[in-house]
Amino acid sequence: MDEQYLIQSALKGDMDAFNRLVLAYQDMAFNTAYRIMGESHAAEDATQDAFISMYQKLQTYRGGSFKAWILRIVTNACYDELRRRQRRPVTPLEPEDDDGEVIESPKWMEDSTAGPDEQVDNAELENAIQHCLENLDVDFRTVVVLVDVSGEDYQTVSNIIHKPLGTVKSRLARARQKLQDCLRGFWELLPARYRLNGEEL
Amino acid sequence: MKTGQEQSTKDLLQVSAYIDNALSPKENAEFEAHLAASPDLQQQVLEYKRLKAALRALPQKKSPRNFTLAPGKVKAARKTPRLAPAFSLATAGVAIMLMLTFAGEFILGGRVSLATESMPVPEMKMLEAVDNAEPAEPLIIFWGNEGAVGKGGGSEVVMGLGGGPMMGSEGPFTMPETEIERQVLPEEPPVAIQAQEGDPRETVIYGLQLEAEANDAAKNGVLSRVFQAMRGWPTIRWVQVGLGTLLLATGVTALVLWLGKRR
């Protein structure tokens, strides 16, 4: 995919070119939104708003990392969606079975490459991490998601959230410490690869 | 082993930056020297690394559907009104400003409130004089007697102003200027007054009013005073009127936009 060519075509009004960019980045955008929002429907709304906003603001893209530019829009859409939901709270839609019971480890959490025990462990770990992420303040959560989940560097995150580098470092350190405290006591229940058995630095 | 709260903030910042290779070479060397001597810090580094690995290993969520846009959808999105909050904010701002002008006027007291007080002193005095003046009989001058016909003529006996005896050979008598000034002249501009039908006063006297016309002038004077009072409004009153109008306009617009958004 020639990204720059698609961007130029989209700028000229080529909707197909724009939609090809959407298809290329929608998983990344949705995943980031999901980790920030903590809920699938909210993440969906934020992602949709982000792509509409992206189409409307495409003229403002001034080169550089297109992924970082999209992440900035996604992050802003998540903030907007969170504010909207704070004004009009909605009941989270947990996956339910036919009897209306909440499914603790829904099907989409399953890792088809892992064995049954490992799948359960992974789902437990994911639930625990997501729970701890949701307990973080949204500013801390956003930074830790962008750095540790999406793998962005400090400078990129600083550009995305419009905050100085020092703020990014500080928020990340505090977010990690809070997550660490939240997950304490949980690690020993997890697969061996997550245990610290006299590991070397 | 120290818990997270017990570690110093600086240590936590450095551990976090260290596992991301975000320390400068100098900072890195200093931190590693510190790390070698601190088992607690080593444990902290291991825990942060494990946390980072766990976060990185979280499964990537696939989008539940495609987010591609149809042209109509984008158009609709562009029409989404974002003006309602702006107008609401503007309404609130204008209301506050209006209240401030009233509060300011109240605090400053009579200094700015009364229209007449803002007028220049001579103008005020003139209005007071008009208020207090007794309706005076119009000064009527009968020009000439039976023997005098036409304007500008006069008998040998002076019956009033404007006439002049035909005595002597130096021509008509002229009243000294000082005496003319002593005569009360109406404030209204001189008008030609026609004698009414059947009125024994047959001549037209310039600069004088009949009684009926004097009453009309008095009525017009009231209107003119009201108008003059409005013209004399202080600036603050006009600002209040302007803000009130603006408040009404923005308020109604905001209401209409909000109602439209709800539909």
C-alpha cells in the first residue's frame, strides 16, 4: 500500500482511497480505543467518530507519521466519548449467554493457538489488566496504553497528547506503579512466563 | 523489599525510563551504578519489565466491523450542529455582562443613572425654566387705529411697538435697540400669525403667537422633552439595551438549536 499516494488521492476527494486507509488502520485504532475506553461499544463509537474526524481534518495532516496522526485523533475521540458518557452514563454491555448471565471469558478473548488452560490464564490476565487499566485516571491510562500497548515512543506520545516529554515520563511511571500495585498478588496465579523466579536483569 | 509507595518518586521515574531506554547515557550510567547497589531497585526493574511485557502481550482487538465511510455519512457528520453549546455559552456570557452593567450602575449610584443629570447644566436649567414658567398671555400688539391701514404704517399716536409716529420730518421713529431687547420674545422661531376670520385684529404680526398655537407648542414641547430625555440617555443605558437585545437573540438561537438537536 502506498500510503502517501492514498493520502493524496483522499485529499482530492477519492473516497475509495480514504477507505483503504481506514481498512489499513481500523484494527490499530479500535484496539487503542478499546484499551482506553474499556468497553467494546464505546470503543466502536470513538473509532467511528475518529475516522469521520480524520476525513474532515485530512487537510491538516502535515506529513510525518500517519499512524501517530491517527492515534492523536483516536485519543481525542476517546476523550470526547468519555466526556459524553460521563454526562449521559450508559450501562456497560457485558457479553451475556442465552440465559442473560454475564460471560466472564467471552469467545473473542480466546487465543486459538493456546491450550485450554493457557487460554483461561490468558483471559484471566487480560481481565485483570483491563480492570486495573480502567481504575487509572484517563490521562495516565492513555499514556500507558500508547507506550506499552501500542508501542509508541515518548516523543510520539508527547505529540499525540500535546504534553511535554517530562509529563509523559511522569505519567507513565505513575501509571506503571499503580498498575503494579493493582496487579500485586495476581502474578503467581499466572503462567510461568509471567513469574519472577530469580530472573536476571 | 520496598513497595511502590516506599520507593522514591525519582527512583520510580528512573526505573520506568530505564526499561524504555529513555535515559541519557550519563543518566543511564549513574542509574546502573545505583542499581547495582540496590536489590530493591533491581526487583522494581524486574517487576516493571514483567508489567511491560504483559501489556505488550495483550491480544490485539480486531475491529468488530468496518469503519469505512460512505459519502452521505460524512456529509451528515459535517452537518452535526456544534453551534448549540457555543450559543449557550454566548447567552450565559451576555447575561453576566448585562447583570454586571446593572450592578455597576447600582454601585455607582446616581452618578450615571438619571438622564437629566448627564445633561449639560445650561440645558437642565432651560428645562427647569420651561417647567416653572406660567403660561403667559401672548403679547398682542394692535397695529394702528382706524386711521391706519396696512402694515408699517402708524398714526400720530403710538399705540404699540412696531409703529412709529409720523411726526417731524426726520422720517419714521425708530425704537432704540436696548428697548427692543427688553421685549420678551417667544422661544419658538418667529411665525407668521394670521388673524382669524372675524377677528377685529386684521393685520398680520410677525414674531407673535395666537393662544391656540401656543397650546400646540406646549404639547409639542412635552414630546420634544421626552425625545430629548431619550437622546440624553447615558452610554450605559444604550449598552444595556444592546446587551438585552443580544441576550434575547442568542438565547432564542441556542434554544432552537438544542431543540433541533434533540429531534
